[in-house]
Amino acid sequence: MSEGRGPAVGSAPGKLILAGEHAVVYGHDAVALAIDRRTTVRLQAGPPGPLQVESAIADARLRAALAVALPEGGLQVRIETELPVGRGLGSSGALAVALLRARAAWRGAPVGFAQLHAEGFAIERVFHGTPSGLDHAVSAAGGALRYRRSPGGAVELAPLPTPAWPIVVLDSGRAGDTGAMVAGVRARRPAIDGALDQIGALSATFIEALRRRAALAEVAPLLNENHRLLREIGVSDDNLDEIVAFALRHGAAGAKLAGAGGGGVVIALCAEPARLLAAAAAAGLPAWAAPIAAPADPLEGTSP
Ligand code: MEV
């Protein structure tokens, strides 16, 4: 990496999945949004020898993931993040994209969506085994994204209008393990294939509604149905179900777990987010209104 002109910085947003998690691993549509919480990677020259790593992400797989993108030594890597690990916020996808952007800046070479997505898979596989690629796709693209990857690996994706509905994120405070949740779903197939198909169909409906800029009242029930199906495939739990019920009791029109499940966050669509945020604060439940990250260099280098 002696060609570098560092120090160099790369950054990327996390994500929320509006519809289609888990089903997307089996070739169905999903919809995700980039959010305005980011991971930032800084690279600078270090002493010869192994990478020197200073990281806000404490994860046993981190060094292996870094080695995918930075096989050479003689570098210092500093990682800062606003994305807690295992909460369905796409922390590893954001890390993958931020790291590849930092490496590109270090090398003084531009990097576009197609390269970020292709190379990001190798980093995501270190964390999650068999990712669909959705998480790092939306981190790289920003905005709202329709994503589908066929079992053969062909990817179809397209930017979608960014929804205007207020979205509240409620954090269970527990980390789920995406790789383990995906493996659990795989082990329950084919018994749950009908539910995965229904999640995929629901994503397609959601995409069509987003394209028409449908009102919150029309799309919110899709979240409730999506959550019911996620419970059916075994990725929700009592605590996440309670948080969904809490959101619905306090003004949300629709709510679902978002991400792999087994912990992580619930997202809620509500016309009056202040009411839900106040109820969550009174109950000691961490919650925030999700600002959407604008498209970056959306889908540059791909044929959506
Ligand atoms: C995790 O954020 C989303 C999953 O669908 C896994 C994946 O798409 O790789 C559960």
C-alpha cells in the first residue's frame, strides 16, 4: 500500500429494512433505507508489520474482515461508528463500504457502486456467512433501494422514492447474531417456505406502494403483516413482539422488527412520532426518529 497518499477517510451509512428481510436471502424482493448514522474508517501510514487497529467496533471477526480489504501491513486503521453491532442497523455493511471507500481514497482511485457491492460481499461473508448483499448495497447507494438477488447471484436493484412517512426506531438494547439467525431460518426450511414467499410478495406490494408515494395509512398494515410472518419464520421473540405492541398502543399505525431479529430494533410508522417517542422515553425504551441518508452516487456502474 505504499502507493497511498493518506491519511484517507471513508464513511458509509447504516440501514433499516422496511420489508423483506430473510426472504431476500432466497431471491425475493426487499426494500431498505439508508439512515443518517454512519461508520467512518481512517487509514494512515503505520510502522512496518501487522495492521494497527483502533476500533469502536469490538467484534471478534473484525481483524479477519479488515484483512479482506487490507491484506498488507504498515497501516493504521481507525474505526468510529454511530451504529451499534447486531441491532439490525447494518453495522457490518456500513463498515464494509466505509473501509472500501477509505482504501480507495488512500490509493487515490475512485470507487463506484458496482465495485463497492462486489468487493463488499467478501467482507460481509466474514461477518454473516451467506449474506444477500442487501445491507452493503443500501449502505453504498444511500436513499431507498429495491433489492433482489437470484439464487444464481444475479442482482436486480433500483432506487425508490424516499418515503415521506415518519419512521420511529425502537431499540430492544439486545444484539442479535445475523449469521446465526440466517442459519436458523435455513434450518427451518422447507417448512417455512410459504411464509418466505408471502414476505417476498409483501415486499413487492410495498415497492409498488412506495413508487406511487402511497399514504402511511395504506402501507402501515404491511409492516404488521411482515412482522407476523417474521415471527412465523422464527426470528422474533417475546420482547420484540412486546415492543411492536407497545408502538401500536402509542400511536404507530404499523410496526415490525427490522433486520435479522433475535434482538435489534423495531421500526414503527406513525403519523405522530412525538407521541410514540414520549411514551418510549417514559418507559425507558431507547427510541429515535430515523433521518434518511440521501442517495450517495446511486447505483453508479450498475444496470438497475
Ligand atoms: C440482515 O440485515 C438482513 C437479512 O435478510 C440477511 C441478509 O439479507 O443477508 C436477515
